[in-house]
Amino acid sequence: MEHKYFVEKIKEHYLRNEGFTFIEKDDIDLVVETGDKNLAVQVETGKSDIQASLTKLGTYKADLKYVVTTNRETEIKTKEMLKELLVPDKENIRVAFTKDFLKNPPTLSR
């Protein structure tokens, strides 16, 4: 339930402000598309396979890539895993706590 709640909160923000949103597009939790850019978001509660989430996100073609965590423990664990694992395009993956992400969400406009 926590996972779905935060996917919906992020979706609502982008629907109000910046374009089209797709839940579970190509196995990514949320994809936001504008005419120029796209954003891929994986919401991580710590209960699923974090490595699989990072790998899916790394292989997905997006201008901005985020893992948004629902608690601080998962945020720390995800950041550590991202440093250690061989993940495609890991230098472009950002990890953020949900409340921080929602306070200052990345913009897709120019």
C-alpha cells in the first residue's frame, strides 16, 4: 500500500505540472513524458529486490532516473548498493527519500 500511495502522489504532481504519466510502463513504476524529456521512477520500500529495481532503471532509456525510497533505511541501503553493484548507467541514477523528492521534484521542462 505504501508503494502505491507514493507512486500516486508523484503521478499527481506530474499530471498537474508537466505532462503524461504512465504507471508500470515497461516494468518501471512510473514514467513521466513531456515533448522533450522523460523521467523514470522506481519507488522502493525495501521489501522488494532493490538490485533488480536498480538494474531495470539502469537499462531503461530516460533523461532522468530516480529511485525514490519510502524510508531513510532503504534510502541508505539503496545508495550503498548503487555504489557497489554493476548497474547500467548508474552514474545517472539518483536516489531520494520520498518526502524530499516531493518537496523538490525534478522538472522536465527546459
